[in-house]
Amino acid sequence: MAGSSFNYSGKLYMIPTTLGNSNPLEVLPAHLIKIIEETDEYIVENEKTARRAIKKLVPEKPQQSLKIHLLNKFTEAADLPTFLNSCKEGKNIGLMSEAGCPGVADPGAEIVKLAHQENIQVVPLVGPSSILLALMGSGMNGQGFCFHGYLPIDKKERKHELKALERISAEKKQAQIFIETPYRNNKLLEDMQQSLHPGTRLCIACDLTLETEYILTRTIQEWSQTKVDLHKRPTIFILQKDF
């Protein structure tokens, strides 16, 4: 097929990580071990947690052999193209998220964009996505959904956005997925209880893949009668209005 070949033999591997402090081989495929054994260069959000994740999967891999590029809010955009130089020299590079799947709700998408522009092969690998795991366990529309990331911090704006998402959900029969900074989870739940229709369904999915995993879908009215503490627990929220 025309245009299907790549300019370079080096690949960009999108390497998933765990969603918390769990045994990696309980949630990650075993073939990741071989890829990490053979890959010495990584693009990561946080060097300390990335090194820890690599050590958990391949304890015998020498840490001093690793070349790490940091990709976070402090990274200069002009530096990004240099991160892929090794792929142009025939070497593989691993892209790792802080938690879960790189490129999804993650700054790694910018590196993937550059890789496509340079015609470098991108290889996404199987791993836990908190967004998809929450949707799978929610009982909501898995054929029509939208992920919005973070809602506005301002309370008035956040309530306005929640009502807008509820309206879109009803009009499009679409599940609306969003997240919050963990220490503001309880406040967000309070805002939903105050702003949304009592019959709107809400799924709360937190600590996914961990021993404390909690996934429950109830109406807003039922949530007002349910006690749950989400403080500092990584959580996915999904709402759907069916009427």
C-alpha cells in the first residue's frame, strides 16, 4: 500500500503503566517485559515514578543505562522534536504516562503527533485506561460517549458546565465522562447533587484496578442518600440523562 512504509526503523512504543500501587503483572501484559528489556530511552512525565515502574517490571535492568526525557508543563515545545532523534538512528523509544495509557488525557499526545509528522512508527500497547474501565463498569452508553477532562474550577462555571453536559447527554443519548483533581472530588459530587436532575444517572469509579476499587452507578437522588468519601482518590465521573 502506498504511503504505508516508515522513514526510520526505530519505533515509538506507547508503554502503559499501572493506575496505582498494584502488582504490574496483574494489570499489564507480560510482553511488556521484553520491550522494556530492549528499550533504554524513555519520554516520561516524572522521572522518579517512571524509573520505579521500569524497575518493578524488569528489576535487573541497570538504571544507569536509562536515558530519560521529561515531558510535562515545564517542557519547552522547541525541545520536543529532539526527543525522537534516537528513532531516526534506528533505536526504539518508550513513551510512558504518569498513570495508565500514554496519549490519553496525557501530554504524550504531542510526541505522538510529532512521530506521525516524521513518519516514525507508533506502537500503542495494551494497558489499563481508567476512562474505558469506568465506562465498561458503568452500564452507560458505550457506543456514544465523550470525555471532557477537567471541569471549570469556579463553582458557578462548574455548575453551568454540569447542566450543559446533562443537556447534551439527553439530546445525544451520550454518556459524559470527566475527572477532577482528587482533593476536590467531594465538592464536585456536592455540586452535581445540587445542580443535576434527580433522575440523571451518575457513575462514580475510583481506585480502579486497586484493592479499594469502587464502581457504582446511581441516580443523583440516590447519591444524595449514599455516603461515600472520594477525597484524594483518583476518580472517573460519568453522567447520563436518559429522558
